[in-house]
Amino acid sequence: MDLNGQILIAMPVLQDPNFDKTVILIVEHAQDSGTFGLVLNRPGKLQVQGFCDELGVKWVGKENSPLYVGGPVNPSVGWILHGPMDGDVESSEIIPGVHLSASEDVLRRVASTEHLNRRLFSGYSGWSPGQLAMEIRAGAWLTSDAPKGLVFETEPEKAWNTAMLHMGIDPFALVPGSLDIS
């Protein structure tokens, strides 16, 4: 199953507070090395402005832009999702119009470019080889392509419902349950 560029949608049975009603963009999925993704709808308590100030990077975006929590793994590592940029950029296109980088040079360009779709993340979500497949079989996650506008345009509190509706599922009809995947 190729999950690269897909989204994971947490089901209500998933009781891990790190993933309650989350939508995760799968950045890399490989049978032998595992899966890497970023939670799209978990704004953190820190703001991008403060994060950039600490690095000496000029931020021209909204002052109150949150630094998103990409997941519980390695929160000291930063990631950038951004829209297309002119010139040579150290980024990989994950889905059409959405690029990923961890480069400080890219951060400087992204932070100083007005009117650019962008989100900054700390940490990531990761699964060892076979772990995510087991969790999907157990009913913890749904997979789908990303609805247009989900990454940059959908407000975080609406992302989970938007992803469910994109799949034809009424999120209000789901019954919470309990699933232990540990």
C-alpha cells in the first residue's frame, strides 16, 4: 500500500491524546524504514514569530501564526510545509502545491516571502516498519487523498471534519469507542 502523499485521519477509537481527531500528511512511507508524517491540525502554544526571532530569521507572516506540533517524535526538529517558490529550493514536493523542507535556508526564504502558503512544525509523527499497517487494520486510521486546500487553507479545528466529509463520512455519526494499539 503506497501512502506517500496521503492523509491519515484518526478514528474516534484511537485513544492516544497525541492523535485525537488529527489529520496527518504522510511525507514518507516505506515498507523497510517506516512512516513519517506531520499532524496538520495541531497548533502549538508557541508562535512562529518567536521561533523565528530566536533563530535570527525575519518573519513577514501573521504575527499570531502558530508553530504546529507535527507529532510527538523529536520536538526539537523543525519542518516547513510551503507552496511553490521560484528558483532552486531545497524542498521535496509531497503533493501538488505542497513542498517540505527542514533547511534553514528555506526557512529564511519562506519566512521572508509575503503571500506564500506555509506552515512551520516542530516534531513529527513516526511509525516503525509495519506498525502503521497494523494500526490501520485495527481501525485506528482511515487513509485518503488530501482534499484541495486542506494543508494551507482549512482552519485546524475544521480539518478533521473536512477530511471525513471528503471521504463521504458524516463525522457526527461516528460513535467514540476505545482501541488499545500499544
